[in-house]
Amino acid sequence: MQRTYLGELMKAKWSLLQGFITTMEISAIVIVIGLIAGMIGGLLLVYGPKPVRLLMRLYVDVLRGIPVLVLILFSYYGLALLGVNISAYTAGVVALAGFCSAHMSETFRGAIDSIPVGQTEAAKAIGLTFQQRFIYVLLPQAARRIVPPAINTAVEMVKGTTLLSIIGVLDVLLATQQTIARNYMVIEFYATAMLFYFVLNFTLSRMGAYFERRFGFIRY
Amino acid sequence: MSANPAASATSESAEPARNLLVARDVHKSFGQTEVLKGIDLTVTEGEVVALIGASGSGKTTFLRCINLLEEFEQGSITVDGDPVGYTDRGGSRRRLSEGRLAAQRARIGMVFQSFNLFPHMTAAQNVMLGLVKVKGMAKAEARSLADHWLARVGLADRADHHPYQLSGGQQQRVAIARAVAMDPRLILFDEVTSALDPELVSEVLGVMKDLAKSGMTMLVVSHEMLFVRDVATHVVFLDSGRIVEEGEPHAVFKNPKSDRLRAFLGRFTDIIGDITAR
Ligand SMILES: Nc1ncnc2c1ncn2[C@@H]1O[C@H](COP(=O)(O)OP(=O)(O)OP(=O)(O)O)[C@@H](O)[C@H]1O
Ligand SMILES: [Mg+2]
């Protein structure tokens, strides 16, 4: 009996689809958490009282300095040893989200810091509160500087989800490997996985480029 | 003869001028360096007070204290009867909450040397932001008020331009419109023409002159001595964090009493030789 790529793809479709969903889901959760935590983290890095600032700085620098895989393994095995029992999926999300948040915090901090102090002062002078200054004056200007590195981080996170296959999270990579183990069509199915990751990340990059153009007019 | 002279005195001047700004013994240090060494200043309604002095004398710092952009350690500043920045309950001096500070700042306008327009907003949006978010005005109403003030500063046709599409002089006029539209009790101007090309200075000074005529209370830091002489009702000379001399501009320029002021004015004689002569 002749194996065809399409025939094998149909056989593996549910398992691969499950992998796609898991990869997309984890990527989305991690990026959204990273953006929200990064915004808060960035604000704390800039405006927090000194002890908070120092703690955040420690968090950001430590997490950015550890390989993601080590974080993932620590989160999965280390937490289990400490008596915290979480699934591979949760452990993976925690590790990636922690890593993503650290990078995003630094991105937000840099973007907020790069806005001339006169912007905050002019916003204060018309009576805007801290919250209003951030939402209407700082964030729109910071956006242009946040988007390119944030997209980079997002792309790295999508790639990083493949590391979760090591602790047994059934993502695109693990589903692909399981498929290959059955049909030995190594090239075809790794190529399929590559295409998936490429399309996903290329879309992210294009979105980034669009936003960058959109905010490109902001000059001082 | 009136039996009650005090009563007749008040009836003659129907409404005595209000003190819009009262600064009392304001001290401010940056680290070990005392930059303001006890400033006393009163600005009454409708007055245009010019603050002059050498670089580093503390003019900017004083303006920033009034608008709560800078904290000061001692003394008090009252704007239209409201002590700004601090409460003094139970003998301990405390910085007001962020919300209170914001509300106080909304009543004090400020125009900066570097314009500081919001670059992601059009001229009209720059003016509208405070009206909508701080004063709670409806967008349409804010827009028509913005259009009104932009027209007043000669920029009716630039309302939908972004700052980068405007010249420095135009940007500064938008910044003035943004401050005035909030209907502040008092507007602070900090060397608002210093960053402008010489040919653009007069259009901004013109707008300020117009504002002064309309009765706006203004505290103006400026090195434009002709403007000070012609527009200010009162001039204050600051030297090393102290007010050394003050009075009516022509008088002060003609007969400076202190050596410091004489030396300071001497620097301007090249440009405005007639300043003390008149
Ligand atoms: N943030 C700051 N930290 C430390 N020192 C400061 C700060 N801001 C101002 N100073 C110092 O305070 C003094 C007064 O400065 P200020 O800017 O008020 O002077 P100025 O009269 O406005 O001068 P200029 O005409 O140059 O604008 C200067 O010696 C200045 O170096
Ligand atoms: Mg100054």
C-alpha cells in the first residue's frame, strides 16, 4: 500500500489540529498576559516607589537572563518538588508568561522613558490625572516604540511554545513528531509544521509593520 | 462727609482687585542648593507680571512651584484663595493627593519654552483634551471652543494639522490656545519665545499682548525686554533665588536701584538701547 502525504495528513488531522489549537492558545494566552503584565511592570519600573522598582528590576533582569527551557523545566519539575502540582500545560504557560512579562516590562519601560518629560508636564498642566496622562498622552506615543520589540517578543514566544513539547504538552511540534513516528514522512510533516509557524509569525510581523507605519508620524 | 469712611472707600472702587496669586516666603532646594530663598509675590486679577533675571536665578523653578510641577519645602502659594500643593492639617505639612493636585493645576495655565504639544493629536485635539477629560465638556462643545481659541491665535485654518505640520510659532500659539481654553485663573509663561526663530517671536508676543489686553492674569518669564516694558504692569527682578527689585516697568528700567539689576539690564542695551532712556 502506497502512503501519500495527503492520505497521512487526513489520518493525522485531528491530532495535528489539536496541536495547532494548543500552540495558538498558549501563544495567545502568554502574549496577552505578557502585554498586560508588561504594561503594569513598565509603569512600576518607571513610577513605582524605590523598593518596588528594585524588585521589578530584579525580576526583569533575572528572568531575561535565564534560558526559557530552564524556566520551563523549573516550572514543571521544580514546582512539583516544592509540592505545587500543576499540569504540563499550566507549568508551560506560567514559565512562558513569566518570561514574556519580563521582556514586555522592559519594552514598556523603555518606551515610556523615551517620551520627553515635557509631555507629562504639559499633560499635568491642563489638569490630567495620572491615569488620564497615561491613557491619552503617554501610551499613544509609547505605542510606536512598543510595537516593534513587542512583536519580536511575541514571535519569540510562539517559537518558545515548541519547548513545551519537551515536558509533554501536545503542541504542533509534538503532534508532528507523533505523526512522523507512525508514518516516517519526516520531511513532509516537519515542512508542514514549519509552514504553520512561518505563517503565524509572518502574520504577526506584518501586523507590527502596519502599526509602526500607522504611528510613524509622531515626532518631536 | 461720610460717617463711615471705610464704607465710602469700598463703594468707590466697586470691586477691589482680587489677589489671584499670593506667594509667601517660598523656599525651594535641589539637594543642598537652595534655589528659591524666600519668594514673596502677589499678583492681582488682570495684572501682567514679568519675571526677569539672569540664567539660573530661579525663574523657571518658581513658576513650576506655582503649577505644582516642583515641590517646595517651605512657605505657601495661594491661587485664587486656594493654597496649592500642600495641606497644613495638625501642624504637619503634607503634599495633596494626585487628584487634588490635578484639580488645582487645571485652574492654572502654563505655556512652556518647548511648546510640548501632544504630537499624536491635531491642534484642535490638543486644545480639546483638557476640556473633555478634565472639564467633562461634550466633544462638540469642546471642538467649537477649540476652534474659537485657535481662531483667536490666528490658526483657524490649522485646527486639523498635527504639530509636525506647524512652524514653531504656530505650535506655540496652539499651546497658548490649549492653556487659555481651560479658562484658568492665571497663566504662567516660561520663556515661550526663546526656542523660536527670531522672525516667529513677534507672532507669539502679539498673541500674548492680545491676551493681556483682554484682562487675563499673566505671570511671564521673559528676556524680551521691550515686551516686558510695554505689556507688563509690574516687573519683578529675581537674583539668586531672591526678589531684589520690583515695580512699574518704566520706572524699574529707568532707575534700577540695585547694582545687580543695573548689570542685568546692561546686557540688553545693545538690542534695546532706549530701554532706560525713555
Ligand atoms: N531639576 C533640577 N535639579 C537640580 N538643580 C536644578 C534643577 N532645576 C533647576 N536647577 C537649578 O536651579 C537653579 C535655578 O534654575 P531655573 O531653571 O529656575 O533658572 P532660570 O532662572 O529659569 O534660568 P534660565 O533663564 O536659564 O531659564 C539653577 O542653578 C539650576 O541649575
Ligand atoms: Mg528658565
